[in-house]
Amino acid sequence: MNPERFRRIDELFDRALELDSEERGALLDAECQGDPELRREVEALLRCDEAPEPSLAIDGELAAAAVEQASEAGRLRNDEPEPELPERIGRYRPIRILGQGGMGIVYEAEQDQPRRLVALKVLARHAVSHQMLRRFRQESEILGRLKHPGIAQIFDSGMLEKTAGGHAYLAMELIDGRSITQHVTTENLSVPQRLELFAKVCDAVQHAHQKSVIHRDLKPDNILVTSDGTPKVLDFGIARVTGQDLEVTTIHTQVGQLVGTITYMSPEQVSGNLEDLDLRSDIYALGVLLFELLTGKLPHDLVGRSVPDAARVIQEVDPQRLVSIDTMFRGDVDVIVAKAMEKEASRRYASAAEMAADVRRHLADEPIVARVPSSFYHARKFAKRNKAFVGGVLATMLALVAGAIFALNYA
């Protein structure tokens, strides 16, 4: 379903909400003439709007109205019996369940035309309300705008009118991979290799930011690494669109409602004030992610804390420094992570591209921009990049000094 179709459906739905049942029928007769599918979509929304509004979980529990994107190696998230597979869902044949939660199920499914395997997100029947459908549609439209090798692609979306209550579905690229933290541990990647992988994640996030999309839930489970080492960023379902072109499908989260995974939230995000959110909130999450990739730990110990107490810690307590975990991180890497996790958004990197550039400068033994460089720092970096040249110069200088000393002794 393309963006214009989304807008048309939402426009008619909003107009119909203001009318009684008889007036609604007249409106749909006039506006949907020759397009019965459009009428079915609007009527499904109107029926769903009458259903009770489901509660939203705080800590990222499928808060985006769909279900969490799962990998090939996905597992069920609870101990409930596995539901029976439906024979068909639209033009998809479910093969097995990859994951499930309170808001729906993710299937591995086979698409008819073109024939391919997909990850099929299906919104649970009880979750099909107007608000949740808006969020589900938003994920479809946002993902459709993002074209990058590091971002999972969307293929198709729609609703199944024949199912009681109406099911919304989203067909996405099936990612055969592991979470980024599992990948770096299983493959025993070196620190430079982890930094290179992280820089690729930053490239994908930068692409989303250039499209005016903030992810708002960057965490290891939403970043899978394929067998060829390509990181894929998933689940933009709770992303906030910062531009005005998607105003009708932007999430309007109530003030004080946390959406995302609190461990990776920025101080301004845990405050619940959406007006303070911009792309630098994702930069904070990237800093937490890099800290975890390098140390296997998190910068804040939030285990056992209530949500309000965890939010207070994130807002008021300085995160651990990398160097406090291991002195091997003293210097550039410690500075890069600390800058990304600054409490004040204005002190963080201005973009994911800037952060990636500093990571790559460090890997190339070039001066990073996250620190105020001293002359000695620049000289040390130059010497490390040009060992042969510097060694030759030093050898020449030593020879000249030795020659001068010899000449003075025998003058």
C-alpha cells in the first residue's frame, strides 16, 4: 500500500468519525464510488475504533503495535503453547512461528508472487484498534522510505477483511542472523572488528536520519548480523517522523508514556517529553550499544530497579566510562563513547555519520574530533600512522646529533 493510499484512507476515516452512521454511509457512497477496497479499508478502521483501546507496555514490549522482528533463529518469547499455523494469510503461506507477543505474531512465510520467504508480522485481533492500526501503517510507510543495505526492507502491507476484527499484516525481508551482541561474542571479534561493525550500524542509522526518521528503540535485538557480516537494523515501528510530510501517520504518544527499551533510552526520552526528542536520542542509544559491544556490560546498572528509578538514574547519574571497565580503552574509544552518551543532547555527536567518522579515524590512527586535540596528541597520531617515516627522521636526527657530539669532542 503506497503513501497516497494511506493518506486517502486516513482522511476518509477522520471525516467519517465526525458523522453518524447514516451520514457515514452517504460519505462513503460518494467518496468510494468505483473503489470497493477503499470502502472496506475505511469501514474496517471504523469498526476497530469502537473496540477497547489496548494498553501499551513500557519496556519495548512490542510497543509499536506489531511484533518484534525476529531472526531465522528466533524463539517464542513466552511459555504459552505454540498456536496452530493458519493455512493462508492473504497471499502468504505461514511456515513456522519466529516470535510472538501480546500484540501479534511473526511468521516465516512463503509469498506467492514473487516466490520468496518473508518475515510476516500479523497484528493480533484484539490489538486492531484505530491507534494501533495507525502505528502499524506508520511502520509500513516509514520502512518503505528507507532503502539501505543495512536496513530490513518492507515488501507489502495490508488488512485481511475476512478475518474477524480485521488483521493487519506487514511482509518484510527475512533476516537470517543473530543479534549484534551474540554475533561479536560468538565470532570472538577483536576490538577493531567490533568498531568496524558498529560504524556500519551508524551508516544505516544515518540513512534513516537523512529521511527524517528517528528509530527510538536501537538495541541489540533490533540489530541482526547476517552470515556475511552485514548488520541489519530492524523495527522502525516506533520511530518518530520528524518531517511534516507524514504528519497524518506520525505517532502521537501521550506525554509521560515511555516507548522503547529503557536501558538504551536517552535522558530526554525517559522524561516522556516528545518535544525534546531529535536524532541525537538515537546517538545516545548508539553510545550505549557501543559500550556493550566492547565490554559486554551496560553503562548503567538498572537491574532490579523500578521504571521510575531507572529513569532517574539515566537522567541524573553519570554513566560508567569505558576506561573504568578496562584501561585498554583509555583514549579515543573512551572519549567517543562518552561523547555519544552526554546527558545534554547538544554535547553529543550531531549525527550518526559524525560518530562513525570518529570511529573510523581512530581505526586509521587519525585524530578524532570528539576531543580538543593538543599538539602532542596530533604528533603522536602522526607518528603512529607514519612509523617508517618518523623512524627514519629520528634515525637521521640521532645520527646528526651523534656526529655533532663527535665533532665537538675532537675539535
